[in-house]
Amino acid sequence: MHISRDLLIKSIQHVFKALSNNSHGILSGLYIYAGNEEVIFRGSNVSLTVQYKACITDSKIHIFNEGSIVCPAKYLYEIIRKLNDGNVILEVNEQLILSITSGNTRVCLSGMSPIDYPFIPTQDHQQTGNGIDVSCNSLKYLIKQVAGACSTSEGKPILTGVSLEVQGNQLTMTATDGVIRMATGSICIKNGMGFSGSAVIPGVNLIEIVKLLDDDHGMVTIQFSPHEIRFITQNQLIESVLIEGLYPPTRNLVPTSHVSEIILNIKSFRQMIDRVFVLADYHLITMHVSEKKLELISSTAEIGDVRDTLFLEDKNGVNFSISINGKYLLSTLRCIESDSIRIRFTGTMSPLVLLPVLEDSTWLFLLNPVMRRINV
Amino acid sequence: MHISRDLLIKSIQHVFKALSNNSHGILSGLYIYAGNEEVIFRGSNVSLTVQYKACITDSKIHIFNEGSIVCPAKYLYEIIRKLNDGNVILEVNEQLILSITSGNTRVCLSGMSPIDYPFIPTQDHQQTGNGIDVSCNSLKYLIKQVAGACSTSEGKPILTGVSLEVQGNQLTMTATDGVIRMATGSICIKNGMGFSGSAVIPGVNLIEIVKLLDDDHGMVTIQFSPHEIRFITQNQLIESVLIEGLYPPTRNLVPTSHVSEIILNIKSFRQMIDRVFVLADYHLITMHVSEKKLELISSTAEIGDVRDTLFLEDKNGVNFSISINGKYLLSTLRCIESDSIRIRFTGTMSPLVLLPVLEDSTWLFLLNPVMRRINV
């Protein structure tokens, strides 16, 4: 087939990210299928499979014969990236050699048979009734807010996943590492067709999916199956495996009352944590709230210490002090697209509750305190 | 003293690069001296010492008391980088604590006594007669062209250095790894005062010096001493140790005749090597020159091969084939600021000679062939 280098690069980039760096055999390859009406590119690391469809109605493609091949992804991508702009001709012969011709450059790559390559069965969820539609941008924002709170240790595999729950017209995601932090948030379903259900998706896959989904104002269809979940847009089809097991209940972790509440400018707070973080052994930062000020204190043994002060936008309740892990606080604040944040102090041994200031946002973040040191 | 954050960042950045990542004790520190007329910042890894001078005539500094300190460089740099813009107050107390105050931020860093910190004696080379002046930009370009050809193995320490030779009004640099490649080039001395001499400088230091020297159209004074060499600009003073020993003669390595000469567009040639490089086992690339064309061929076992063709700008002499290490060819071409390059073929077992097309450039690069494989 003939295809423009631009479109070829774009298509390969879409699926390339799904490939693992250290995969061998067929999974080190990228699947290409040229059909009558479309060219399909697919990459997979077993846990996550990504497919991109380029339509021949796009005048940048001309297909002569139907066919498919799996070819070494890393080499294919590097070569295409380095070709001069213009038309690229891809041909596959009977010995499974993919030849790539562009201008004065001719590359031959040994391919593999596509028979064993991971396959994504297509279903019409309007018929099966196991899917929902959500806004692509809302979905990406929800994942960013929640997925970072997953556990990264394999001790309890279920906690390395994010819980997805569909109920009524709400999609809710929840993640926790079971020790320090918990995050949750919801978005509205645009077209649910009465479906309700739940699934636990590997957090690393969800974080990858945020990067994979095109930045657009369109919709994503999420299709639930017993063992997989699919995210479908016009040109993309992303399939992730699920983590088996029951996600632990998290609702009872959220404190129902608080003794103090402050409201802060997120940007200034973030910059301030960033500064004190330079001298924070074990990421430990102590917060002192008194009157209308928040003071952060941290130190590094034998090197020095830092103190920084920020004026609060608002405060209700008593003064308080608490020591927290600044790393988790900083990574949470980085995911919040808002000017201000509400922080509730619920006691020296209970979690801080981070909440949006605006009523129409639905996320919530819990951060457990660190045992306080005597001298800071 | 009071100093603007901008100027402080700039000063620290200048000397920070000289510090090694894994240095301990006093050398993990950055030296700061506040005098009556200037603030001096200094960083050192013993082999290379860099000093930057900020003048108090610059209204961005106000000094209250003379004093000096050595403080933990990594922490200092990170903290200053993260401060808000504005004025920074630096104070040193008798316990060698450096306190940094800026806005609502206050940092205390444990310092070290500056007594043991590497020192650069200053001399006036107009009196000692051991120095030369050259254009800063020409010097940087010369180093880029030559220093990459140094050996990186410690087998023959002298070859990890670059030979500098001052004779008449020429500064000549030469480097070779003793096996595959040799590079040499010259620039004019602007103000030599009759000095002639030579030195061998660690190649890694020269490469660092290119990054350290400000991009400007000014002059650099190079001062030769028996054990050190200094590069001096208005605000900077960079001192490198020398490698002891006699640099081997290299003039006899350059072939005096050739059987074929081609002229190529550098940019196209570079892009072409970059492409074939994707499939080049052991960086091996075969060049075939026939009629007015250069064909490059390379391959990766079990993956595939690539062939690429480029039309020559000019050719004199016979057709030829030679196999070379593409990595060295590519890194050389990246250092040449010119549209075209002249390549001389001097025989299957002799080096390729790379030369400028323009007569007023003086560099020369030799690249020995690699034993050819039977099947490509």
C-alpha cells in the first residue's frame, strides 16, 4: 500500500506506547492489517492492547492488496521516523518480508506471521448493553485525579488496581494504597442505557490510557466484559485486562466530621511544598496552621532546614499541626485543575481530607499523617 | 548580602557544572566569597575548577560584610531555583550556617570552612608572557570539531587528552583514539605576544569547557602553566589540569595522496546515515561510490537491512567501496558547521580523509575502515 509518512508515523505512535520495552517474540512486534476500507495498526503487551484505525477515505492511503504482518516495532518506528517526508510504500512478500520504500531509501524487515497476535473481538455495545459513553476529557481528568493513589507494591494485587463503578448516571473511580492515601471521584455518564456494574483495572494501564487517548472533545465508549474492559473512540480501541477479586470497601475510611478547615491557593501551595521538599528527609513535611497562616517546616539531617509561610484564603476552626508525606501531597496537587483547595483536619491521628472548593467537583483525597518527630 | 535571584541562579549555574555528581566532602560544596567589589562563585572537581565573578557595580547586589563560605551545592542550587523571583538575602554566621531569606521562605544550610577549597592563583599574562587571546566562538567550534576524537579508554592516558599547540599565530588542536579516528584543526591567535608552547588537556574537560564558556563574541585568554591551563573571560575563570607526557606525533598518519574524492551535502548525508544506522550491527555501514551516487548499506542480523542513495555534488577519481564505523562518522558530521564536506578515499586499507570544502577552514578528520564483511 501507499501511505503518507505523516499518517504512518501518527498511526504507529498511537499503538507503539502499548508495547513493553522488554517484550520478546511476537509481542515485540507491531501488527499491521491493510483491508479494503481501512488500515489497522495494533500493539500489545498482553495486559494492554491498543488498536488504531486509519480509513482509506483519507486520501493519504492507497491499498493495492489486502494483507497483514507483524514486524519488529522498534526498528519500524525508528526507520519511519527518520524517513524524509512524502509517500511511503509498504509491501509484504510471501517470505513475510516487509519492504518499505520512500524516495531513495529501501528497507527490508523480517516479519512474523500475524496469526498468533493478540486480537480484540469487536462488539456492538448498543446491542449487548454492557457499555457506557462518557466525555473523553472528563474521563482523562478523573483518571489523573484517582489513579496515582494506587498501591505500587504487589503485596495486595487488588490495590494496584483502580475500582470502576457504574451506578445510575455516575461513573465512580476509587484507588488506595491501603496505608497512606485514598482518592475517589465521579463523572456523569452521557449514555448509560441502564447498565450498572464494576471492574478493577490495573492502575498502570489506566495511567497509560490517559496518554493514549486523543485530546479531543469527543466521547469514549467504555465496554465492560467479565475479563476485559475496552475504551473505544472513533479511531482507537484500547483493551485492558482486569484484576480479579473484590475491591475492599472504602466509604467507611472517610471521616464524617472535622475540627478545622482551611482553603489555600493551589499554585502557591505547590510551589511552597516544592521548595521545602528540597530539604525533607523521608519526604516528611510538618504543617503548622495558626491564625490565617500555614507554615511548612522540613529538614535534612546535617544539611539544614527550611521554613516557608503562606497566607490562607480562609480558615474555620482551631489551629493545628500535622506531619505528612510531602511526595503524596505534591503529586495530588499536580492533578487538580483548580485555583484553590479545601483541606480538612480531622485529628492528629486521622487523615487529612483534601476536597475541591467548588461544589460541582466530586473528587476527594485522604492522606494519613506520619508519626511526628520531636525535633524539627 | 542582598542579591537578585536571577543573578544568583545565573552565577550558580555557571560553576555548578564543574561539580561532579559523586564528589564528597569539601568538593560537594560550592564556594562563595563576598568582597568589597565583587562576589565570587567557585565549583571544582579537582580536575576542572570554574569561577564566576559578579560585580557589585551591577545594582543587583548589595554587600554588607566581607566573608566566604562553602555550602552544599546540590541543595543550594535546588533551593535557589525554587525561590520566587525577587531579592535574596544571604548571611553567614559564626557557626558557618548560611541563611537564605527570600519573601516568606527562610532556609538554613550547614556550611564548611572555605580554607581547604581549591584556589585559582591569578596572574597577569601580559606580564608573564605565557598566554594567548583567541575568539571565544572560534575556540568553541575548534574544540567541538576535535575533542570527540579522543580515546575514552584509560589504556593510554595521553590519548584521552587533546593536544594544544601554539606556534606562530596558530593554535592547533589534535586528538586521536590511536586506532580508528584522528581529528585536527587550527584557529588564528589574536594576540599571542610571541608565546609558543604546548599542552595536553583531558578531552572531557575541554568538552565541558565548551558548555561553560558564555556564548558571546568576545575573546578568551588562554594561560599556559606547567601543570594547569586557564581559560579567562570577563566574568569567568576556568582552570583544567593537564595530562603529563608527550603527545605522539600524528602528522605522519595523514595520507599524502588519494585515489578518489567526493563532495556531499552534509545535511542529507547526516540524515541518510541516521536512517541506515537504525539497522547497523556494530555501527557498520558500507559506502559504495559509483558514478555520481553514494549508496549506504547496513543490516541487522535476523531483522533486516536498509539501502539508501544520495547524489554527489562532485566526484573525481575511481568508484570505490569501504566499510566504516557509522557512529564516528555521524558524530563528526554533527560538529561541522558547513553545507558540504569533501571525502577522500585513499585505499581499501587506508583511512578516509574528511575535509572542509572551503579553503579557509582548517580541520581534518581521519576515519580508518572496518574489515569488510562478506555478505551485506
